[in-house]
Amino acid sequence: MSEYIDTEAVEEGMELVCGPFDVGKRIDAFLAEQTDLSRSAVVRLLESGYVAVNGEAVSKKHKLKAGEICSVILPEATPDRAEPENIPLDIVYEDGDIIVVNKPKGMVVHPAPGNPTGTLVNALLYHCKGSLSGIGGVIRPGIVHRIDKDTEGLLVVAKNDSAHLSLAEQIKVHRVRRIYYAIALGNFREDAGTVDAPIGRHPVDRKRMAVIRDPAYKSREAVTHWQVIERYGRFTLVRCELETGRTHQIRVHLSSIGHPLLGDTVYGGGGTVFEAKHRRLIDGQCLVATELVLTHPATGKEMRFSVPMPSAFEELTVLLKREAEG
């Protein structure tokens, strides 16, 4: 959520029953009346899946019926600010305006519930001596885009507000090219394609994202272009380019067309025989961000960055090819 919830404004796990005088009220208005939360805070909880009516997630426009039970579960408290930590960084490029890093697999980009320390932001604050854009706030200084914890690859970070605004605008108008390689389950019918499907918080499982076309639930435009690079029988190596940058976008989009990523237990790509056989190489989804193209915010020149495939990813493709041929 973009703002923090005051955890003292409502009891965790509280349940409220809709009485006769509350019938017909919108759920957001009802909860704002019954707790010390502001209406905007209630809306953020609803949109993030922390509120349920009779066990089901609902939109803020839901009108209550007599006897309905409203359950509120608060998110874990988020740290007030990120602190510098001496954590090694794989720096691909750095100047006075931007820093491009190759984030390792297993590292979270910024502090969040469950991961208050050891993040990329903690490492950047130490390396840059606090010289990062402040637009992202004290938890996300310099961060203009993110990649998942278990995805390795390239990220550009803004070292001042001017650079941040420029990069954010480039991303908004699709001028930053973010290219990934993924190993997906199944054999694609076509050699290339585009998934154009809105993504939002899963209406039931708040920890997951999903393709959401129901106007009753919040979603945002999401577009992923994909191209088959190599086929391995039951698996396929694909190149994906993001037009937008939603949470878990490639994972959700490929899963929605029947091709979840190998090792992705959240979106249906886990539990394969190949995964069980090669567990030492697979830890989470097989997805890497290998290429990044942007316009330098100060010079206006196009800059291209790339990193080689991680050794484990390369080894996986060799094993898949050998298995497919044999």
C-alpha cells in the first residue's frame, strides 16, 4: 500500500456485524464509522484484500445486508525508514544521476513486512552515502521500478529527484525497455505474441496478483510481449518485454495463457518432475532481467545495459535441451 495504516486505529482480526441501521451502507463508509480509521485508509485495506464480508473479498462499493459479518485483518507493521547496511552490490554502471545494479536472486528491493532489512535499498543507502532520490520516500529512496525477490537482474535507481522524475516519465510512456528471459511450462503454439490483460490484487488471496476484468475490483492495464527463443518439448525458453510494469506481471500473464514459469509455485509452475530432479538449480520462478534500455536523464543519450544469464539458468537450459533430445 502506498501509505501506512495506523495499526492502533483498529484491532487486528476484529469482526463487525451489520445491524438493521447499517443495511445498504457501503462497506468503506461502514468501517470508517465503526473504527478510528479514515475512509481513505479503509479503501486501501479493501483494495489490498485485508477486508472480507462473510469470508469473501469485496470492493469498496459493496452495500451491506443485514447480518453480514465484516472481518478486518491488519497488515504487518512496516519499518518507519530504511537504514544503510554494508551489503555488496553488483554495480553495472554508476554516475552522478543513476546507478544500474544487477540484483541477486533472493534479495528484496525495499523494506516491507517480513523483510525489514537486507534489501537492495539498505545496500544502496550505504553505497551511495544517502545520495538517492527522495521521491520514493524513506522506504523506497531512488526506486523507480522493481523486480521480484526471486528474480535476478537489472534495475536502474535514481540518485537525485531530477533523474527520478525523468526515469518515471520514461517508464510511464514506455520508453524504458525491460527485457527478461523465462523458462515456461508447455510448448507455445505461436512463435511470438502479446498478452494484454489488466492485473490487480487477487480478490481472495491478497498475496497473489491476477488478471482482473471484473469492474468491481481494482486492476491496471498490463501488456507483455513474448517471443519463443528455444523449445524443449515440455518447456520453452521465452524472451519477454514489458510495456507496463505491474507486480508479478510476466508470471501472471504467462500463467493466464497456460504457460506458468518453471519453479513458480505461486502461479502454477511448481511441482514438475524436472523441478524435483534439479532442485539445486531451481529456487523460485525461472525468470531473469537481462537487458535494460533507457535515456540518460541528464545527457539525453540512449543507454543499453545487459548482463549474462546466471550460471544456474544457463545450466537449466542445457539440461532441458538434453532431456528434450534424449
